[in-house]
Amino acid sequence: MQSKTWKILVFAVLTLSIVSFLFLFEENKIEPRLANVPFAFWTGFLVTVVIVVLTFLASQFFPHQESKKQ
């Protein structure tokens, strides 16, 4: 189950990265604004936060164990 969850999280991060660069971050797109912050900045910030959270979750479900050194 851990391996399946980890793969889903990896797929989500890759998909979010590709979609954000293909569709969200367009050149010269500043509208809509959110509290006078341009579109590219607040969507970039949101995408970054989501990727950090997904990376943290993926680290919890990483399927491989470290070898124990004795």
C-alpha cells in the first residue's frame, strides 16, 4: 500500500509541474489579481506550497528502507 501511495504522490507532483508550466504560467498574464498581486505570483506561490506538501507526504510513504549500519 505504501508503494502505491508513493507512486500516486509522485504522479501528482509531476502532473502539477507539467500543467502549471504549460497552462498556468503564460507570458504577460497578470489578470486576475488577488489583493493587487499578479496572477503569476499567487499561482506560483500556491503551486509551490502544494508541491512542498506533496513532497513531505511522499517522504513519509517512501517504499524503500535505509540499510541499518552496525
